[in-house]
Amino acid sequence: MNLKIYNSLSGEKETFKPIHEKNVGMYVCGPTVYSNVHLGNVRTFMSFDFIYRTLTFLGYKVRYVRNITDAGHLTDDGDVDNDRFVKQSRLEKLEPMEIVQKYTVDFHKVLDTFNLLPPTIEPTATGHILEQIELAQKLIKSGFAYESNGSVYFDVLEYNKRGLNYGELSRRNIDELFANTRDLDGQNEKKNPQDFALWKSASPAHIMRWNSPWGEGFPGWHLECTAMSTKYLGENFDIHGGGMDLKFPHHECEVAQGKACNGTTPVNYWMHANMLTMNGQRMSKSAGNYILPMELVSGNNDFFEKPFHPAIVRFNFMQAHYRSVLDISNEAMVASEKGYQRLMEAVKVVSGFTFQLSGSSSFDLKSWKEKCYDALTDDFNSPILISHLFEAVNFIFKLKDGKETITSEDLQELKKLMHDFVFEVLGLQNIEENNNEKLDQALQVLIELRNQARKSKNFELSDQIRDRLLAEGIELKDGRDGTTYSLS
């Protein structure tokens, strides 16, 4: 087996050589849980779910660590008022950890919907405050960091003076970085504009705060991943993944922190999933080109003609390589639905095949199997794997029509391979047949009862029916033409 992985650090595909034979340590940057997980995040996590599944399928034992960022995610180090958790807690009138819990639950619910496997370990930033303080202390002691007004910053110039290279992952020139740095509040605390926060002093109004040797404060965003990845995977581990948008500054800072703390390259293979666009444009709330994952599934949106089952969404996502931009549209989803149905019908046909077997096979199963494995080992090429699966799909339907032949031995292996590639590796699911007509009839009865309650001015019962249905993911909508419902 010759697995090749595109390494963002070198910019090339490299033969994968794990630190410990047949074992893989993989860390993926998880969500910042201050709002609902968006569809682009789902694409990233689904990409690494596919990579996780593939590594396991290829025989590796994988320790998959994916963190939860529940503190310290500042968009820039100079503005402590830009703490996303604090801002959202004020907006929703909830405590910050209530915000964390609310959106962590949403994150898990959404990923379960799309059949993502849970990671081996899912640590949180707030659960590793001590480890982050210890790392900051270590960096200060070694001269790579300094304290200023109760905050601690990583000294980027000092790092480069010692023959190291801040900017090596994102291929950025440090002089250009300094030249392009904006003037931000709080920058006067720093020795250099590009120094980044390891620990921030909390203002009196800042809600999330912990004791530290430098006073009350909270961790910087970048340090948490170094603390958690080294704790669970070691100072040097195999794979670090995340979205393309994290390459700079987040992952660049992780490289610097790892090398400065431990004197070794923290990660051997850096992997980055590309972005998701919709109708050829970047998804943006301000531009009105935005949809949440469950809105795509429920059909409660203005972009798609109908709801699409999570398995169909997953199939659509798997048709693009993880390093390619994926564009979703109504036309693409409709086409994916048709492709998904054909694939699943073929799996059903071959699984229950009862036709006459032959003494020879007209399908070169060995060659086809090799091509499927080649796709997986060529930087996890899901679209090429799917194209090979449809070669088998065409053969299966011809086999059903008596136009092809297969031996008993080949049939059993084809059944197993189709099952493994479709369900275990791609992570697709069968769409269960639901009696939607009866569901609709039952809901119409409840809507009628609610309408009667409203006419009788029994608003307590009316609201109870609405709220109980909403708790089960069924939203009632009152309009001029009556009451309708949507599934979330």
C-alpha cells in the first residue's frame, strides 16, 4: 500500500509514513461554538470524516482528536471586546457557557444527521487552561514570548532571528506581513505588530476569565490547539487538518509554537479542505447567499426546490475532492439525488442477487478493486472512487438483465466491496422508506385541533401544540392561506 497525501507544508503529494507503523495520530481543528455550525464547516468536517474512514479501512489504527473551541477565539489580538462568546452571550442574554452548550449540542446534532463518526477524543479549550498556561510559561522562559500588561505574546521576530521561519506553512514573507499589518487597539502592548497573543488580560467587563501568573485573563486562540494536540498525540504527530481559511494565521502560529516549545516540527503532514460556494458565489449572510445545513435538509430555504436527504447532501459533497472548491446549486443537488438513487439501487440488486451464476466473470473484479484502492490512496480521491463505483453499477444492471456473467466467488467479493466502499468509506446511508402521507395526515389533525383551540381562545393549548411539535423538529407556520409545517 502506497498512500500519498498532499502536504500543505511542502506543497506536494508525499508518501505517507506514519511515526508508528499502522498507527495514525490525527488532529483536526473543530468548531468555535458561539453560533450554529454552517454548511462550509460541515463540508470540512465531512472531508476529514472521509479521511478518517479511509485510514481505518486501509488498516490503520487512528487516534482522531477534534477540539471544541469554547473560549479565547479573538478575531484580532488587539480587541478584547471582539470575543465572540461574550458578544453572543450579550446578544442572546445567556451566560457564555450556556452559549457554548447550546451550540455544541447543535454541532453534534448536525454532524450526526450527516453520518459523521465521532472523533476518538474531543477536548475543549476551557478544559485545558492549565496546559495553555504551562506552555506560555515555557515559551517565556525560552525567550520566545514575553509578558506585557498582563497579556503574553509570542515574539515572531525573535523566532525568525533564531533561524526559524514564521510564514513557512502559508508561504508568507515576514517583511511583507509587517508591512501589511493594520494599526489596531492594543498593538502598543506588542514588541512587533505580528506578535500574537498566547494569553490576554481580561478587562473588568470581560465575563470569561481565569487566574494566571500574569493576572486574570483568558487564552489566545492559537495556543489551545498546540496544548491539546501535544497532550493527546505527542510533540510530533502525523496529520493536522482543518479548513483552508485556518492556514494563516492559526496553523502558522501552531507551527511556530510547536517548534519553539519542543524544538521539533509538530506535524508531519498538514492537510487543508477547500471552501464551499453556492451558485458560484462565496456563501455570505450579508450578501444573502447563505443557508444552514438543516435548512437544506428541511427545504426551509429560498435556494432549493425541495428538501434533500442528508445522505444525498453527503453524496454531493463526496463528488468533489477535499482540496477542490465545492459549489452547490439546485441543479447539482437534483443530479446528485438521481446518482445516489442509481447507486443505492445497484447495491440493493447485487446484495439480493439470485440469478444464475457462471463459471467465469465478464467483469475484471481484480482490476476494478485495484482502481478503487488507487483512488483512496491517491490523496483520498473520493470523486475518482465514485466514478469507479459507477463502473460496477453499470455492470450490476447488465448482470441483472443477463447481459453479463459472474462467478459465485466474484459475486461475494463484489457484494462486500460495494458495501464497504459505499457505507463504510463514503459514509452513505440508505434512505428509509417513510409513510409521508400518514405523517401529513397526523399533522393535519393536530393543526386542525390547534385551530379549534385558537377559535375557542384556548391559547394555552394552542401554544402547547405548537411548542411540542417544534421541540420534535416540526415548525408550524401561520399564513393567510392557513397553517403549514416544515421539518427541521
